Amino acid sequence: MDYDNLTLERTGEEGRVGLITLNRPEKLNALNRDLQDEQRAACAELQADDTVRAIVITGAGRGFCAGADLTSDRRPAEGIAPQDERLDEMSWVGRQAMSVYNLNKPTIAAVNGVAVGAGMSLALACDMRVGSELTRFKTVFIERSLSPDSGMSFFLPRIVGYSRATDLIFTSRNVNAEEAMRIGLLDRVFEADSLVEDAIVLAEEIAFWPPMAMRSAKRVIQHNLNVGLEKALRYETMGLSFASRAPHDVTESGLSFSEGRTPSFTGE
């Protein structure tokens, strides 16, 4: 697929890291209809590519994503929207959240500037978030006379806890990088000039490990957020069976350890 509102690259060793860069810098990468569609398509493309083992999402220019583009018109050029779109219970904001959260490869948001509203939710949908001194988060929904959407009410309490989530949503205040790191919105802080490069290095560190085991690990962690201990233990056992479906990597793990050398994992 050709992309006009984002760039999609394979980078790192052997192209193991997928890099999605939202590319509407003049609008702080606000999400118009075309960018919404392309973001979901890019995620689907990287999900289907077994060469890609980890994914970084960032924004061009001085913003990560300013949320929904309130200046764009989501109505079709002619007539009314297709019936499937009118019957869509999640709308584009829900499909955005699902497209990122359902990636069963590790995802890192490199939050290079402001992340607002649905743009903040996009970052929250990733497994990890890294930023710099320029990073700013803002929930913003209450300012627009809206309750949270795009998965924010699901992701934010799980990341920072219930009371901190309500604080950020009810006040719609700015959260800088220092506070974001302290409350768990950011996992690491890098220099602004090297943020994306450092995020790719982190993604490469993750991509080094056995991909089947990594994807199974992510699936187990996500599933077990919402179940009791007994079910979690059963799902861990199921996860082990998925991880073992890469016999080369299972053998290589033990062999490289016994031989005292760096392992080479292939996913096979």
C-alpha cells in the first residue's frame, strides 16, 4: 500500500524493526480520515510481516499526535457514509485502539512532542512509551464536552492507576516528561535529538529475542490483566505451548548457552 500521510519503514538489523511515522507535521500529526485509515493499514501490514519483530510509532516534526483533526470533514465526498460504517459500533477511534493493541508484536511509542486526546490514546495503546524533555500529554476530552474515547478509559487506569487516571481526565491538565516518568506514562526518557534512534535501539534489543516466545509473552500478559490467578496460570501454560512452536529457537536457546556464544533466533 502507498502511504501519503505517514511513512512506513523497516529498519534495524535485517529490517526487524517497523517504524511508523505519522507525517502531517503542519497539523501536529492530527488524525484526519486518511491518516486514520493509513495508520490501521500500516499496523496490519507490519503484523503480517514475520521479518518485523518490534514496532516503533512516532510523529514527524514537533508533535507526536494532536488527536482528531477537528478541521477535517469526515463525511464522504458524495452522499452518506456506507452502511457498514454507519453500523460500526466502535467508530474509527475504537478501530485505532484495536489496531495497535491487537498487534501481537512489541510496540513502542516514541512520544516526540505533544500527545493529545486520541493521540495520547494512540501512545497508551502501545506496550511501552519513551519520550524526551519535549514530551507532553493531555487528555483534552473534557474540554471538548466529551467523555474519553479511543481506548483511553481502558488503557490509562491500567497504566497509572484509577485515581491518577481520573485526575488527568477530570482536569485535562498538561503532563510534562518528568511527571509522566514518575507516574508511569513514560518508561524511559532520552535526549530529544536522538529519541527515535534510541527507541529503535530499544526495539532492536527486544527484536533480538525469540519472536514466537516474545509474541506469546505479549499475548499472555494482555490476557492475564483481566483474569484471576487460576485462569492466568492456565493461560501461562498455554502460552508455553505456543512459544515452543519454534523448534529451532528452543534448541538454539539451550545450545548457545552451553556453548557460551551469542544465540541466533529465527522464529523457526
